[in-house]
Amino acid sequence: MIRYVTRPDPIAKIIAKPRRCARSVEDRLADIIQELGHAGEPISIEALRQRGFSGAVVHRIGPAALAQARRRSIRQTAA
């Protein structure tokens, strides 16, 4: 008996990107940074530790999360 096996579509692999955990941590950290900034509280490593992030995570992902929080906070108004 002859069996035919179809190959997976290579274009589908390119389009479907795998989810990454680092992205969700970065998003949550950016949310916390935004909340602290809008509440007028200082954004420090200690404040982020109190909200459940370790110092290593803050040092590794913090700059990218801070940049993301700044991009989200930009307001554009039409003149």
C-alpha cells in the first residue's frame, strides 16, 4: 500500500509566530510602570519588587518595558 504524506505549508510557519513569555512579562511590567507614572508615584526597583517583579527581571526587561510604556503614554491631538 502506498501512503502519501503531505508536508506542512512553509508560509504558515512564517505567518504564525510563536508566543513568547518574555513579551507578556514585558507587557505587564510596562502596565505597572504606566500605572505608577500616572499615579505620581516614583518608579523604582523597590516599587516594582513590591508588585511581584524580581530585581533580575527588572534589570533585564526594564528598559524595553519603560520604552513601551513611554510609547503608550504619548497622546496625539489634532491642531
